Amino acid sequence: MLSSISFQAILFFSFFLDYLQVSAKLKLNMTFVHFLNCMALAYAPYVVAYKTSILSEYNALSRVVFAGFIYMVTQLGKMMLLATFFPTMENTGSDFNVMAEFLKTLVDFIDLVGIYFIINRTIGKPELKVLIAGMGWSGAEVVFTNLIPFWVGARGLEFDWKFMRMSLDANITLVHVMAVSALVWAYLRTDLNKNLVPVVTALLTMSVFRNFIVEVISIAAGFSPWVSLLLRAVFTSVIATLSLQLYEGLAKESS
């Protein structure tokens, strides 16, 4: 009697262990699939953009990587500047301090200097210069800001829409940086019409303050993260459309 009960208990325990192993593998596979989905949604557009543009024709991968390196150096300089002149920004006692965020955004103008350096060092067609600067800068940005959160968070046991929003935002970043690169190229032209200088300057300023403006509006209006992402996409689309029109007009004049 006791041996029969013991055998049944052992059998049940073995089945229970097998069930736990299968469940753990299933959860692991599901979270890994979620991780792969986030990675594909975030980085696949960059691969497609590179392969379908003149970057692949000119074999410009090394120059794109160089642009990513300039991004790293620029961000390091910004971090040192923030730590030196604004050391108490993060301890303001509130979740969002408008003045502190405004001052931090002013430091982002250094990004324009980094993009200018990339464009100035690139030899070739205007399209090649803009694409190298935009692809290298935005690619490095999404790698350094998204890759670790994806690896640590998207592979977690719980599904979170935050990582899907990060993946979509990576695509918005690609369009945004391409537009900024086109504006920087236009601003550097010596034959730029004086009437267009204020327009280009205003668009560059709006590009730098994009995140700040969207965040202020989202907090004031109480927008959800998805609505904030949509607002960022609309804001970026407007700037990109105007930048594309300016770029096409100037590129035709130079050809």
C-alpha cells in the first residue's frame, strides 16, 4: 500500500517537474521571440535603408561606422559638459523640471556640430553626405539607447508594450536625424538664399527642441505614452517634409 502511494507520488512529482521545464522553455521561447520582434522592428529599417540607397553602391559602411563613432564622441562631450556645469539637474525634486530640461536641451545643439563635422569630412554627392551622416548618427543612437534595454527588458518574463514603443521610436529617430542632416547640409551651403536662412535656422532649432516640446505638451495635456509617440511622429514628419523640399530644391540647383 505504502509502496504504491510512494510510486504514485514519485510519478506525479516527475510529471510536475516535466511540466515546469516545458513551461519554462515555452516562456523563454515567447520572451525570446518578443526580443527578436523588437530588434527586427527597430533595426531592420536601417538595414533596408542602407541596402536600397546609394550607400551600398559606394560601399560606404566604413564611413557610416565613422559617423557612429563621431556620435559616441559627441555624446561623451555632452555628458562631461552636463556633469561639469549642471551637476544638480537630476536632483531638482520633481519628475519634470521645465527649466532644467530646457537647459539640457540647449546642450543638444552640440549634436549639430557633430553632424556638421561628419558632412564636412565626407567627400561625394550631397545625397551621400546626408545619408552617411543620418544613417551613422541615428544607427549609433538607437544601438546605444535601445540594445541593452531590449536585451535586459524585452527578454523578461512579462510582456511590456514599452519596448514596442521604443522600437517604433527608433524608426522615427532615423527619419528625424536624416532631416536634421539635410538641414545642416543646407545651412552650410554658401549659395543658400538669404531668405531661406531663417527658415533653415528655425527648422534646426525645432529639431533640437523636438523632444522637449513633445514632452511638455504631453505632460500638460496628460497624453498617454502612445499618444506622445504619435505626437513625436507627427512633429518629425512635418520637419522631415519641409527639410526634404528644401534639400531637393538646393540639390537641383547644385547639379
